[in-house]
Amino acid sequence: MRLPVISGKELIKILYKKFGFRPIRQKGDHVTITNDKNFATVPLHKELDIGTLQGILEDCGVSREEFLSAYQQL
């Protein structure tokens, strides 16, 4: 299944609710999030490019399947 086109805010919400990430700082339109093991910077754009989304998920240690499952539960 393909990754959905979502905004940075939606991605942060999913990572917060399902994977325990929280924001630690914001500079301009980029938010850095952590779960105390992994860090990632999420741009607050209206639509994230698929490559950007894949890179953020990789930085977070979240597999494509885990993300899609969490996305569908919202």
C-alpha cells in the first residue's frame, strides 16, 4: 500500500498518539520531535513529499506497515 499524502501537523499527531513522540523545539516551520530514543525534524508543510515522509519515518524507527496501520486507525 502506498503512503498517504499528509501534512506535517497530521504526521506529528500520529507520531504523538501512536508512537509516543513529543515536540521538543520549533524553529520557523520545522518541529523537532523525540521519544527519548529517536529524533526527527518535521516540516509543517501542507503536504509532505513521499520521500520526506519516508525519511522521517526512518529517523523515528517506525516501519511503513506500522505507520499505515496507525494512520488507518485515526
